[in-house]
Amino acid sequence: MAISRRIVLHFPHRLVNQPIVSRLVKEFGLEFNILKAAVTPGEEGLLVMELTGNRRDYDRGVKYLTEAGVKIQSLSQDVVRNESRCTHCGACITMCPTGAFTLEQGTRKVIFNDNKCVVCELCIKACPPRAMELYF
Ligand code: SF4
Ligand code: SF4
């Protein structure tokens, strides 16, 4: 049975330039579609992708990634902003690896573009009033 999942891969710095993802195709016959890619300030690599294949190959591919040191997160997780808590302090703007926060000229409000978010969770820890939340 074929399955398709949207997942986030977190690559430690030592793996960022390794051909890990191409091995999913060559060795496990999986197909992937990269939706977003980014490098965090700590130089962790982030890839949001749709991974497709038959169940057995998918499980083997995920096991291979995990054993290689890649952390895998399901995109059923979502980062949202609690608007009533946000003070528009701007602390999240420079730290978000994908530029999901922008400062609106004129109002000086911080806009959250959730379609750019790759669920790295960096803003959750960094937001002073804890306005950024993880949902499952
Ligand atoms: S760090 Fe938190 S409070 Fe500050 S602008 Fe970002 S989301 Fe709002
Ligand atoms: S979790 Fe926060 S810091 Fe990470 S990509 Fe999403 S908005 Fe940016």
C-alpha cells in the first residue's frame, strides 16, 4: 500500500552536506517533493518534504534517516501565534530561519506568515511572552 506523508527533517550540522535524501530514492525507491528548506542560526538543516512510497519502503527509509541522526517530525504539528499574548517585540524576526516574521512598516507590528513556517520551534523558546505555541 502506498503512503504519502508531509514531514520535517532536522539535520545536525555534520549531516547538512551529506547525500542523505538522495539515498531515499536510490536505496528505498521513495519519491520526495521538497516543500521548504532552511538552515537555522545554529546551522541545523531543515527540510519540509512530502515522502511517498509503499509502506515497507517508507518505514525502512524513515529508519535509515533516524539511524543516520536525522530527527523526523510530522507536519501534523503546527506552530501558531496566540495573538492576545504577542507584544510585537520583534525578537522572533531575526531568529526565524525562513523569514516567517516581518515587521509591518507604519504600524510597527510583527506579522506572522505561517505558510513559511517549517516548525523548527526556535521562536517558541525565544518568544518572551510565550506567544508562539505548538499544536498537534
Ligand atoms: S517574539 Fe513573540 S511577542 Fe515578540 S513579536 Fe515575536 S511572537 Fe510577538
Ligand atoms: S517555528 Fe518559528 S522560528 Fe521556526 S520556522 Fe516556524 S515561525 Fe520560524
